[in-house]
Amino acid sequence: HGVATGPLVGPPCVAPVVLGEATNRKTWNIAMHYRVFYHFERSGESIESTSPVEMSAKSIGEQLLGRLCCDDDYLGILDTRENVLQILRASREEDRYWVELPLTEARASYGRFMAFAEVEELVLRLPRVLDRRQISGMEYRPW
């Protein structure tokens, strides 16, 4: 691990992430691992939610986020407590993504729209345990 140079970002329970403003490079929190499931319409690639695969936050950000380009595309990220963060492309015409924490038993979710840069920043600093209080602007929405 290198020496941190730049502002530190992230909640106290997560190892800090250094944003490399001077070089425009992002330093991903490579220590954090999650399980993911997804569907990408264009390529036809899918990983079912019943058989998620483990990936680091860095791999999720670098390999999966940019592939959310069609209406039916989605990415699900599971933490160690089985909490799910879902990311869907809300509009192909606009830079809008729907990010939500589903509450299956309540048939609702906490969610909000984000631009791609916000989604990327969120994944960059994902907490160990996914919680709506750590994502500003989340609103409760019944299904």
C-alpha cells in the first residue's frame, strides 16, 4: 500500500479511500469484497442473484459499472449481511441511474436517482455493511 496523498473519504467504519485529485486517478478500496449478480442485455451476460460471485469494490467499479447501458441492465451488490444494493440504468438518453436498497419483506425500497459519477463514487467508498443512512437522499418507495 502506498502513502495516502489527498483528501480521505468514507465513513469511519471503512478503511479510508484516497481520491487522487492531482492525477485524476481514483484509488479504490481493494480490501473490500462483495458478492455481485447482474444482467447486461447487450452482451447477454448474467449472474443470477441465487449464485452471486465475489468481487472487490475496485473490480465492480472498473469492470461492471460502465456496462449498465440498456433498460433491462442491472447490478446487485451483496454485503456480508445479505443486504442488497441494486443499480439500474434509469434512462439511456440521460445520465441517470436508479440506486436502491430493496426491502423485500416490506415490498418497498429506499432509493434515489444518481448521475454516473455519483454511482461511481458510491462504489468507490462502499461501506462494509450497506445501509440507507450512509447514502444521502434515499427515499422510501413502496412497490
